[in-house]
Amino acid sequence: MAHPTPQEGPDRPGGRAVGPAAPSRRTPPQSGPGPPGAEHPREAAAYGTGPQTDRLRYLDTATRQIARGMDLDETLHELCRAAVPAFADAAVVHLRDPLPAGEEEPPGPLVLCPHAAGPEAAPDAPPGAGPEAAPEAGPGAPSGFARLTVTGRLADLLAAGRAAFGDVPGIAAAVAELLSPAVGGPGPVPPGRRLIIAPLRGREHTVMGAAVLVRHPDRPPFTGDDLLVASQLATHTALGMNKAVLYGREASVADALQRTMLPASLPEPIGVRLATRYLPSSKTARVGGDWYDAIPLPGNRVALVIGDVMGHSMTSAAIMGQLRTTVQTLAALDLSPDEVLHHLDEQAQRLGSQHMATCLYGIYDPIAHRLLMANAGHPPPVLLQPGGRGQVLRIPPGPPVGVGGVSFETVEMFAPTGATLLLYTDGLVESRDTDVATGVELLRDRLHTTAQVLDPPPLELLCDAAVGAVGPRDRDDDIALLAARFDGIPSYNVAYWFLDPKPQTAGRARRLTRRTLHRWHLDSLLEPTELMVSEVVTNAVRYASRPVTLRLLRTDVLRCEVGDDSPFVPRMLHARPGDEGGRGLFLVNELARRWGATRLSTGKLVWFEQQLPRDLRMEIPED
């Protein structure tokens, strides 16, 4: 990282000021320290050649300035601000490639490459002789500059952690390469003791790079005391770099963990469209416990889930993963929303009383156009009605899961076609300046405004509008958002019957199926559908004690569902040649595109699907 001498600023012919570390004019050398921040209030005090206390005062200010950096770029930037112009006229930083991230030394030779560069003219170069500025580059791998393999005397000095003058025997050639304009340096090595190279070593004495400090001829050369000052600057910089590397690694692991525990992709159920957003907090690298989910259920229903484990830590993320898995398991049992939250509360207590979470669980039925919801201490959902009116759904807020000994209430409501339901975590509506109630109203207003511009607004646009008001630096908490557009399934695409469990029921089921397929102009599917319906209904009648249900559904496929009150879930068997039964599900497996059996709270459901001709499929709305 190169920073030019202040003499090459705008007030000197041919000079160019670069970066915040280059002031507009030079403070003359002093015998003592100048007032801290005389020209730049946030910079280190001017460095003089007077008493030892001056150097100590400068080091105190400079090291505190370097410690302000939170990431690698900020730490190195603060080093250059502290060193230039108070201590040196230019600072060039080279980082090891690859940059050590732990306690072990990277294998292979010591390879350095410039972290960043700016235009710099050599002390005796004519105006405009410096190279053009290079773009900022990531740690250890800036583009456009060559990597330098360091060997011999310089490698020994860096490994030993000792700062050295540029005139130490055996390092002149290597130092010239570090200052070469080809790697973004200021140019030729200045004569005499006007250059210090200070190793950047981590906590475990691993070499992380080198800082090169240069003074121009119009300034006194470095002294032995300056060597100690440079060593201290490098030591504090290396500690900051070590902290930044570990911080970045933890942030990367936390982000990867969070995203791994969220759905990799959303299902695409018929009758509802889904969109999501997840934004991590800008205030901390620690992972949060926010999650969302969409779970297909029998009967073309879909469970819509959003939750938030309290706290920000790896533990919160681990608890979130367990609760999400629990919800998926409970959803597969086809329980009502209040029952799901009840069992989730029990599981949260088993994980520890200190682990609590809010959760909102809903079930949307696109055929009945109904929505069932239960709330465990979560912010209320917002329903954007067709026409753009926003409505905050007042679901009775039970306590968070993990409290124990409480009950939850399921609320059923109409879900009109074209409406959009938004589930979100509190990070979207709550901040240090806004309480939840106010934030919810502001969210509703944003959604209403978006719907006035374009009705109905595309889901992605709606999600952008919902989270757009929260700037990247204003997020005190994670934000998870799940949006569901209710398209529904028209009643003319559904046929439904209750059939008594009698031996004649299979024949009646075949006749009803034939009549419905004729009405839907699906005569080409009559024979296989009748055969499969007959086999599945016959099996249901054998075990049922109450009426059997038969439903035909035409969407992008032809779906048949047969339900009964027996919990016994059939499995495909391989019948022997002499067996009279056991071939029904084998036929279904051969003829159907897909089939399955699901245990329900009221029994079981066996279903199969067949591909429809393209011109006879139900049209699926698109944004």
C-alpha cells in the first residue's frame, strides 16, 4: 500500500495527492510532537526528533489509531494514515500470499504481493514519473502486480521479526523489487538510512507480510530509535491483521452456516407462488437464528413457516437448525398449526430453558382458499389484499416456544385469490429508533405504496420494497422474509366424493372417474386412470371403517387422491406367482408418473399423478 509524500500534493508542481493518508501540505519537521490531529483530527500526532517522550506520545496515538481497524483493509489503511506524513513520506505494504489464517506457516517459499498501490514518484524523479494508480485489491491477491518470492537475507530478517534499515547488506536487490513501480512501489531505493522494512508477524510468529517506510531527501534520515518505532507500528498492525483475518474467517463460517441451514431452494406448489429474502445483520459477524420454510403438504396445501431463535451465536444457529428440522417432521404428520407449535415448544424445552424462539406457522389450502395460522410470540403477518390494501393479521400471539406449559390458538381465515401474505422476522420492523408496532405500520404502508404503482406487484419487487427501506448499515438484526402469492385452484378443476367402504365402491369410483375425465376432455387417460383408481380404492375399502374420500385434481398434472381412516400406510410388495393380491401398487408404480402414501392425523392418503397434454393443463400465473 503506497502513499505519496505530502510534497507531491496539489500545491507542488507535478505532484498528486492520493488517499486519505496524503495531506494537502506538509507539516515541517519539529523537534517535538505537534498537536495531535493538527491537520487531520483522526491522524496520529506529528512525529518529531526530540525527547523520548515525543516518540512515546506518537506511538500511543498511532497504535490506538491502528487498533480502530475492523477488517484487513481498514487496519492497513490506518497504519498508513498513522505513518504518513508524521513518521515517513511513503508507506508500502506487501502481504504474504496466501495470507496465514491460523497458527501454521503456509507451505512453500515466502511469497509477497502488494496489498494496494497509489501513484508515487521517486524522490529524484521528474514530475509525473510515477506509475498510474492501481485499483484496490483483496488481501494477498491484488490483480495487475507480480508476486515476489523472498529468499536469502531478507527472508531471514522477516522470519526473525526484526525491523531493518534498507542499507543492511544482502537485501538491496530484494528491497528494490518491493519498491519497484512494477509492483506499485514509489521507485528506486533512496540512499542512506531513509528506508525501514518492518516485518508483520502474527501471534504465532507467522510472517504475514512486510511494511516498507520511506523518507525523502528533504527530511532527516531514520535513526536507531526510529527503528524501534517502526517495529512497534508493525507489531500493532500485525495484531490488528490477525484479528481481522480471524474475524473474517468467523464471519465467513457463520454466513455459510446460516445459509446452509436455510432452504437451498423453495418448492413450487400449485396454487401459490413464493419468494424470500435473507439479510444478515450489519452490526455483527455472529450468525443469527432467523429462518423460513415452505413445506408441501398432502392435498396441494403448503405450510408457511418463519421463526427467530433469540440471540446471535453459533448456538443460536444450531438451535435454529434443530427447530427447523422439528417443524418439518411435525408438518409431515399433518397436524394443525397450534399442535405443531405445542410440540415445537416441548422440543425447545428439551434443548434447554435458555433457548427460546418465536415462530409463526400457517397452512394455505389453495382449493378451499383458506388459511390456518398460529403464532408463538412472532410479529404479526401482513396480508396485501387484491387492490393493494394492506392488512395486519391479528393472530393471537402466544408466548415464544421454549417457555413451556402454554397453549396456542389456530385462527382460520379466507385467503382470497391474488392476495399476498408476508411473513418476516423482527429485524425488518424493529430497530433502536423504531418499535415493532410502528415498524409494522411502516411496512404495511410501503407495501400499499408499491401496490398502487403496479397491481398486483411482482413478488420480487414486493420483497425489494419490503427490505429496501433498511439500509445495509442500519440492520441491528438479521432479516428473514417469506412472501406467498395466493393463486388458488379453480373449483372446476377439482372433483371430490365421499364413498362408503363397501365392495361395490371400487366400481362406483371408476364410473365417477370416467365421467370427470370426459368433462375435462382427458379421454386419452381413461383406461390407466380407471385401473389405478380401482386398485387404490379397493385397498382403502379393505381397511377403512369410515367413508373413503376420492379427489381428482387437474393442474399441470392429473392428480388422484384416495384417503381413509386407517393409519396403515401401504407398501409396494413383490407378489409371488401364486398370490392373488399384492399387485395393485405395482401397477400404480408402473402406470403413474409419481405416486406416494402419506400418514395423516385422521388416517392416510394415497395419491398418484399422470402427465397431462400441454393444451389441457391449468394455466400457472407468472409474475
